[in-house]
Amino acid sequence: MHTNRALLTVQRAILYLCSLFFLWPFYWMVIGSFKNLQVSLQIPPEWFPLHPTFDNFRILLTDFPTLRWLGNSLFISTVCTVMVLTVSLLAAYSIAKLRFKGASIVFGTMVAAMTIPHTVLFIPLFKLMNQLSLTNTLWGALLPLVGWPFGVFLLKQFIQTLPGELMEAGRIDGCGEFQLFTSIIVPLAKPGLGVLAIFTFVNSWNDYVWQLIILTKRSQYTLPVGVKIAQQVTEFGINYGVAMAGAVFATGPILIIFLYFQKYFTKGITLGALKG
């Protein structure tokens, strides 16, 4: 009994230390946002701001269209999430429940596509968006994210676990294919859809490199891209106070979503592990 308690105490101590280790950068980012440039550069550093200031947030909100950037990010992430859920659910349902030739080949292609690094696709995607006249538009930033193989894979693995007897009972009752999909599959797939929605929102919000490539107009910037531009290089170098304030502003919404839907993230780890 004493051995088990001692082991549990040691395990908790290790977890607390690991938590402090991973939370330290976030803490440093938050306190840095309340320091002016001189304090940010001083050595030894202030571990806690003795004279906190909101000037960095004021500069960010008054000298730059930060709220416009926030709206752009919310538009891209929200629309992308809705479109990914729709496309992925239809594709996953077709592969998991409808019998057609080549279903295994299609699914295998989806899985293989997940191994392709996203950076490899930047040049062909940019050429395609340029031909469609979608450069410097929010649609050009979000449309390449819609065809996400991971979304099809995740929902296919989830839908495949749903009992086929429910669909057979629906067909006996006279339900058509569309009614089966909307009345049976969609309600039962809500846990999987919730998981995919969070993953998609986070992925599209943090898609910094592609947004930096496709968006060059200041008014079209997303929040992560705009915050990078707003760091303001001075004669002393980067204004780290403004940089930290921008990081807090950009991290805040996604952190709130992550903490609120944390159980869905945990559940998403197991959904993909279900036997197909």
C-alpha cells in the first residue's frame, strides 16, 4: 500500500513538472505582452512585469486592422470546417456503407494521400488558384483545405462501426438512400463529426504558410499572418512586446476552443484506431 502511494506521488510530481515545462512558453508569451520594448530586452529579464502596460495591445488594435484579420481567420476556419464536414461525411458514408467496385482502392488512395507532405503541394496549388483567379482571396486560402483525406479516413472508420441492421430496418420501413443518410447516419455520426470539426478548425486556423503564400494584400491577411507583419522592426530590432501581444491575440480563440472541446480531442485519438 505504501509502495503504491509513493509511486503515485512520484508520477504526479513528474506530471506537474512536465505541465510546468510545457506551460512556461505560454506564460512567457503572456507576460511579455505586458512589457514595453526596453523591458523586453533587458538582462536579467523580469520574470513578472513590475510595470505592466497595455500599449502593445493598443498598437496592435489601432495601428493595424487586427479585427479585420480576426474576421478573415474566423471566416476561413468556419467555412472550411463546414465544407470539410460535408465532403468528408458523404465520401466516408459511400466508402463505408455503399457497396461499389473499387471502394477499397479509393480508400487506399485516401490513406496514401495522407502521407504526402503539405509543402509539396504548394506550387501546383498556387498555379491552380492563379488560373482560377483566386489569389489574394479568402476562398483561395480555404478551398485547398477542403479535400482533406484525414477527414474521410476518420469518419469512414467511425461510420463503419455503426450497426448495419439500422440501415436494413430503415430500408424495410421504406426509407430511400437520402433519407437513410439524413435520418440515421448523420445523427449517429455526430460524435465523429464533432471531433473532425475541431481538428479542421484548428488546422485551418494554423495554416500559416499557405496563407502567407496565397494572400499578399494587407486587407486579406489572416490573424496569424497579420500578427507576423505587425511585429514592427525598430532600430532596436523586433518589438517583442507587440509580437507577444499578437501571439496572445492569435492564440486566445484557438486555446479557448481547445480547452472547451478537450474531450473531443481525446476521443479523436481513439476513433482512428477502430478496426476497419
